Amino acid sequence: MQTTTKLKTFYQRNERYLIPLVLLLGVLIDFITFRTININSAFLLLALHWITAGIAITLLLFRGSQKTT
């Protein structure tokens, strides 16, 4: 419970910096992906990016739906 509160406070305090940072990280991953010769590494990086983005979006939506009820 305490960890969740700390994470929530950290997110609320730094939200305006975290979102652009995550977008920049996605662009960097895409840049590395398209410069990579090994196609398996490219797909692995893309999959990790999709999973991370999916988890982040799910958490944001889940937390947002709890606030409205």
C-alpha cells in the first residue's frame, strides 16, 4: 500500500516530464530498431516497447476508472 502511494505521488509530481520522456524513449528504440541489422533483435525491441506501453496505458486507465467510482 505504501509503495503504491509513493508511486502515485511520484507520478503526479513528475507527470509532465514522464510522458515526453517515454515518448522520447520510444523514438530512440525505434531508431535503434531500424538501424539494427539483426531482424530478431529488432522485433524483440519492438515487442518490449509495445509491452511496456501497454502496461503503462492499462495502469493509467485502471487508476483513472477507480477515481470516478
